[in-house]
Amino acid sequence: MIRKGTRAYQQLPSSPDAFVWLRLYQEEAWRAGVPRDPAEKLWWTLRRPFRPLTYHAARAMLNRANALLGAN
């Protein structure tokens, strides 16, 4: 990941399951028509027109998931 303030590259620990779910998401997005270029952003909207997912859209998505789970 690239840190927001310093723009420094930093490795983060992750579980093997996280990589499996990420790959499933990528395959679904690529089948839908999202660009496959490695230089492109990772998270995309899955509705047309395809565009990179913004911070605000990702935050809203996570807030909806938290509300469904009853998490704070």
C-alpha cells in the first residue's frame, strides 16, 4: 500500500482468505468489462460506466455493511 501522508510504500499483513476474495472480485470485475491493466486502480464500480471507486463510495459501502451487521 502507499501511505496517504508520506506516499511511502508499505507492506501490510493479510490472511490467505483475503487474497482469495480479492481474486474472486477481480475475476467478476474483469468479466463485466473493467480494464485489466495492472497500472489501473484496484477497486471499481460494477455498474456502467465503470470508474474507479472513490473514497466516499467505498466508505458508504462499508457503512452499509456495518449497518447490516449491526457493527459500530
